Amino acid sequence: MSSRTGYSLEFTDFRPYQPGDDFRLVDWTAYARFRRLLVRVYKREVEAPVYLLLDTSASMGKGRPEKLDFAARLAAALGFLAHRGQDRFGLTTFSARVEEKLPPRRGKTQLVSLFRVLSSVVARGETDLNGALSRWASQGWEPGICFLISDFLCEGGWHEGISALLYGRHHVVMVQVLSPQDLDPGLQGELELVDVELGKRRRLVASEGVLRAYREALESWNEALSSYALERGIPYFLFSSETSPVEATWVLSGR
């Protein structure tokens, strides 16, 4: 057990987050209320791992730049920061089911393993956030901080899956990744749309009215995500896949 300041049942104070601080010391409930990263200070440390939960379903393989490429690079950067802070960190990839698990450990070997897995991820399968996250949470992982990285474009929703993480006493950070084409399709004329996960096809004419309705539906969907997170004290971030993963990491780490 390290003697550095960390988690304990005996809370002493808050202080502003500083670059290089351990993720496990950030009070995410305080962030949700005040939009400031504050670190809880305790008399002693109880270790808490960092979990990187990465959606690799087929929809994540779409966009220019590709959403999964951005998400994998972001996960790699978060893993590097956890490594630098001497935290234990791990990775789980999932679609409708849990695809691959890298149990949390610390050290350079773990970082190399993380980079290896992330460099070979492939977008495939349907999205089922509720099912995959519930199954992951039911495996009894030690409570920690879960960075949930997904486009959150899931017909079945996300409520049950995230509730399962919270029930497991995990601190959840919701990181939504959308492509520029998700945010503004810029399509015109007669189109045939294909659901990349279910294979469903639909013909329509991309008029200005149709595009306006799409943008309003996406805005409503994302607003529901944001409201859900705020009500439960969960930090929520939305990034376009054309954002630099390094810049996104700075946002997540409070720099």
C-alpha cells in the first residue's frame, strides 16, 4: 500500500485538480454540480482501478474520421495517463456482448498490452449497451472509475446498463463520440439508407425538412443523455471524431 494521499473512509478536504493527479481522486459528483474538477483528500489510500469500456459495435466503424479510430486513440491516451499516475487500468471492448477483457493492472507491460489490443479493434456487431454493460457489471469487478466510450446510438437505450455500473459502486464518465456526418449529414436527393447493424433499408428524399427533423431528433437524443447524466451526477462529454484525441484527453483530465 502506498503512503501517498488517496481514498479512505476518512475524508479531510477538497482541492482543485492538478494535471498528473490520479483519476480515482476526482470527485465527479462535485464536477457535475460545479463544472470544476475537485480532488478529494483523505488520510490514506485505498486503490481503485480505471476501467476503459469501449464500444466496438458496427456503428462505431462509420464516419470520416472513423468514430472507432478516434475512440481507440482516446482510450490509449487515457490509459497512458493512468499509467503515468501509477494507477491500475484495464480495457473491455463490447458490442451486444463483451468482446475482450484486459483486467486492470499497472505497469509498462500493461500499457503495451493496452496499445496492442486497441491497435487491432474492429467495428462489428449490434449495439446493446444495456445487455453488455449489465453483464460486465455482474461479474463483480472491484469498484473503480469507468470511462464509457460510445456513440450511444442504441435503439434499446442505455439506462439499465449504466444503472448496473452505478449499482456496482463504480464512478461513471460518459464519453459520447459522433462523426461529423452524424452531426450534420449534408445529404441531398433520393437516398437508400442502410442500418449498418441490422441491415434494414429505407428509401427517402433528403429534403431540407427531413434533414431538419433529423437534427432535431439527434439534439433531443443527446439532450436526454445529458439530462440523465446530470440527474445522477455523471460527467458527460460529447466529442466529434474529427477532434484531436490529445485535446479530448486534456478536456477529460481538466487541463
